Amino acid sequence: MTPAQTNPEQGLLVLNSGSSSLKASLFLPNGERINYHYEHIGHGFPHDHHEAFAALLNDMNHHVPVAVGHRLVHGGSVTQAAVALDDAERARLQSLIPLAPLHLPGNLLGVDLCREHFNVPQAACFDTAFHATLPEIAWRLPVPQHFGLRRYGFHGINYQHVARRLPALLGDAAQGKIVVAHLGNGASLCLLDNLRSIDTSMGYTPAGGIPMGTRSGDLDPGVMLALAEQLTPEQLSHTVYHEMGLLALSGGENNEMAALLNSPTPAAHFAVDYFCYQVRGAIGALAAKAGGIDALIFTGGIGEHAALIRAGICHGLDILGLQLDTAANTRHDTFIHLPSSKPTLIIAADEERLIADLTRELFTLEPTP
């Protein structure tokens, strides 16, 4: 964590209050950015962030926010990237908890703690909003419409950040069809066309799509029916969000990709291979829907830092015109493709920067240098 400055200044605070950690960034008027990260502080699940928030207030010292921007995993039907957090919006978000039970309680606790301590405007920025441009063929689910279920898509804040970066990196090619792989403990893919989301792997909740740390991704509905016969609703929900994915594939060894990559066990190797296999297949599926793609982007903790995973995913994707430069991939360069390949890039996730920009735009605050 970067130490705070000694002179008192107001800044724009961005808060990402997740299920197991609290992250924050303070953007100061002079262009300085101070990052804070508190992991596994508090008890229970989701973790009680009162202790972490007290640590944040202490570490911020004399700094006070002029506004606060929050990351909210689910915005429901709201299509705006950011909205003001008044009482009505707070109540609406409470009603959405069943759609993202792993994330929204922690998100909303961060909102409430800020409302207790800061009398400043607050904005909710939604991971689902970037996917409001999905065409009906991508967001419809093959279930009776009267149930009101649809594909929402997630990780949209980072996808929007990546989309903003692409023109400077790819020029005119940024307007083409591009697959972005956001790979972390939560993972998804997004298909961009003209820098807009036109398809994505996650669905009605963040449990769908490709395999993740403790979430399975897409499953045969019959599997869920079979589990429902053996488990109570509470047990089933816990299994879906906490016991599947890499954790299950590795026989309970670990849900963290870094640990699995360093493990000598066959179960860990299988989990890694399975992840690469499924992500590779999902990229191929999006490419088939698009009639081919013009570039592939890796982002997120695994996407940015795990060269072996990127290599495993790209193995066989030469049929799409994608070939990695082994040395560049090992160095984690921005451009990691061979000269004969379509562009393959690493773009660091920075949801906090985008949330700060969206909050400034919403409240017409002065931009930070």
C-alpha cells in the first residue's frame, strides 16, 4: 500500500467491497493515486468488512473523499454505467441479492459503511451495464419468458476499461471483432464488435460460463436437478458458489490457479488442463458466432500473470490465426503474438480507474490530471 501524503487533500474514493477482501483507491487532485487492499479481514462469509473499513479510514489519515464510486456486481435491468446511490437505489440493489449472493452483500456493506462515515455523493457502477448492448439472440435464454430470466453478463467494468484502451493499442483494428478473456478467480469472456459487447460467457448469474475458482461455469441442467435431490436449497447454493470449479476439479486441493500451477499433484495438473481446454473451447465458440475474430485480449489476475495458462489456452488456436511468441508471453509483454499472428495482447485490469472516471462524469467533477 502506498503511504498517504502529509498535506490534507480531498480526493475521489473508489471502493470495491467484495466477498473476501476490501480494495480501495483514492484519486487525488494532483494526479496521485493511493491504493489500499485488505484481504480476509473479519469473520464469516461474506466477510464482515467493518474492521477492514476501520483500517481504511485510519490509513486514509487526513484524506477525505469529495465523492465515492462503488463497484456493484449486479445492476439488474439498469443500463447506465453509473447511477447516484440514493435511498431508492440502495433499496433496489438489496432486492437483487439473489442474483449475485456471493458478491452483492459485500458490495452493499461497503455502500452502507461509506454512507455512515461520509456525507458526499456516492455512485454505483455496475458490472452488468456494459452488456446492455447484447442483441436479443445473445441475451435470451431458452426458457419460458414468463419466468423473467435472461443473460446479463458480468465483469463489464473491466471490459469497458479494456475497450477504452484498445484504440490506442490497435488503431482501426480495435473496431473489429475481439475476444476479451477476463481470467481470475471469477472468469468470463466477452465478444466485442465496434468496442461494444455483443456476446459474453456468463449468464443470469456470475456462476455460469467457463470454470472458475469455486464456480463450475455452465452445467447440464440435469446435474443441478440431481444435486437438488440430494441437497437442501441452502446446501445447493453453497455447493454452487463455494465447492465447484477448480476446487472440485483438483479434488479439493485448491481453488487458486497460482497454487495449482505450483503443485506437483496429478489432480492439480488436471484442473489446470481442464481450465485451459474449456476456455479455449469458449473462445472458439465466440469466434464461430462472429465469423472469425481480429484479436484476443487477456486480462484479470490469471490472464495477466500466468504465462502457462495463456500458452495452454492458445495451443491449437492457430486455426483462428492466433500464435503466441513464447518469449514475449513469458515476459508478460503487452503484445505477445508472433509477427504472422493476429494481435494477442495483455491489458492490465483497472476497474478502479474506470469507476473514478464514471463517478466524475456522473457528478460533473473536475477530472484528475
